[in-house]
Amino acid sequence: MACGVCRNCKDGLMPSACLNMREAGFRPDSPGGMGEYMVIEEQYVHKVPDNWTYADAAWVETFSIGYFGIWGNGGYIDASDIAIIMGCGPVGVSAMMTAKMSGAKVIVVEPFEKRRAVAEKYGADYVIDPTAVDLVKEVERITDGRMGTVVVEASGNNNAIASLFDVAGHSARVRLIGHSIGRKVPVEIGKTIWRTLSISGSGGTKNFAQRTIRFMSALKEKGVDFGTLNTHYYPFGQIHEAFDVACKLKADAFKVMLTFGVEE
Amino acid sequence: MKAKIAFLHKPFDLRVEDVEVPALKENQVLVQVGACGICGSDVECFEGKSKEGRYDIAPYTPGHEWAGASRASAPASRRSNPATKSRATA
């Protein structure tokens, strides 16, 4: 939530560059949605189709991260691409659906079995357990040596980050989304030169919500059910139990959704 | 109007409090929350593993994966959409 008047905002930089940045759900001056009511500036409020559930609409922010990760800031993908998605959590599955819906062939790399099952259910062409096979050889096999042309890091895992440089093909677009801030991760950075990689990241956009709603609508028209991504629902009154599950069952709790009993 | 709202005071210290909902300022809307996802970053903040959640100026209300119904807007706000019965998210 950018101020619009600081030097960086006036320079047209991303909202995350704002020198007075607020962030809904992370600071007292910009409260989030874990309450019966919230107050927020209308510029951050977007109408969704009437036939969506609130739980569907609560996926817009998450989906926008994976979608923007591929399409934001000049990114693109099409049916000529081989996308490799590292990590199939909520953002990874969003990036995966974005790539698939855009026509690319999609490979998902995910060590957890239940998350590989999610990837398969939501349309991945190939899923790889990097703990069971030689990841690079498997990608070579699947792609006939071409490797990935769009490689999305959506896990924040050190091994995944390091392997980006091994599975990215020549001239690949490498898009970083997963959190790794505060950690130094050894990578073979020289492959950026040898393979002419284009590596980019982006934190925070405020102009992708409308587009995300349209993209999700297109997916829903194709039969995608966002509701079944929510493995756990808790009424707001059980928020402590909800956090307990989200903290302790990270591999099983794909998405924990708080509900408030508001008529749909 | 009072509402039950969650506040993170420090890691693992999440309290649901019955508080007065702040009056709307210009260009703000009141949203009745219908659903809110718990993100991995919410978990990281809850567990004190991330600096994104600002405990230095806490308490704060978490939740960036929210959706709800827009129930009211400040009288002085300029609006392009009807204020009521529109599901909303950000």
C-alpha cells in the first residue's frame, strides 16, 4: 500500500519501493482481514463475480502472486514454453495453473507427495520428486535436453533455488517468488552468463487484482475448483486452532481458511 | 460498532479482542469479512521467523488473503461502484 507521494512512488517504482509503505495484515496502520470487520481504502477493494464464494475470493491475493510472478513486469509465457515450477504450495499451484492456462507444458518439482498430488489434480503435465530422482537428468529426459524456458521458484527452499541454474535452458526467464530473504544461498551464478538467463523478481503490485479476477474466472469456467484447495476450514472463533494446524501440519495443510458465517 | 478482531502482540501471542471499529475516513470502506486465508507468511510472522510482521509497532491485525462484503463507505468518498452487496478482495 504505497503512499503515492514519496520520491520512489513519484518515480513510478513498485509499491514495495514506497518509502512510507503500509502493508495490509502486517502493520497496525493497515489492518488485515482476521476480524469480523475491517476498514481499508477503496483503491484496494475489488469486486468479484456474484457467484464466487468468499473463500474463492480470498484466493485472489494468493493467485495474483503466482500470476504476477510469471506475467508481471513484462513477463510472458505461451504454448511454445516449457515451464518448471519449483514448489507446489498455494503460490506454486497458482503459477502452475497460470502457465498451464497460458498453453505451456508444465513440470512441477515438489518433494511432498500430497502437494505433487495437488499439482497433478490441477493440471501439471509432469511432477518430479527431487528427493527420489536426479532432477536435472529427469528434466533433460522430459524436455529432450531443452530444459525449462520459464523457471519459477515458488518454494524459497535452498536446494530449489540452487537447482534453478541447472534446470533453466538457454535464454530462460527465471522468475523468483519464494521467500529466501535473510539467507545467502550458494548457486552457480555463472550459468546466468553461459545460458544467457534473465532472472527477475518482484515484490508487491497493486494493479493486478482485476486482471487476476478475470484470469481466475476463466479458470473457473474451465472447471477449476479453488474451494478444494482449502484443506482446512475454521470458523473465526477457532483462530487459535487454525493457526496451530497451519504451523504444525505444513505439509498437509495446503490452505487453512478462516470463515465468518457471512451469508454468501 | 464493536467487532471481534484478532491482534498479534508478539510471536505466538494472538488475541481476539472486542474492539470499536474505527470510523471511516475519506475513501475508506467498511468490509464485513467473509473469509480469510492463513498464508505461509502469516505463519512465519506468528512464529516470529519473519520481520514482515511489525512487532516493533504491534499489536496488528494479520490477514492479507481476505474477502468480504463492502458494507459502507465514508460520506466524502468518491465511488465508482455501489457500496453494498459487492464482494470484495484485495
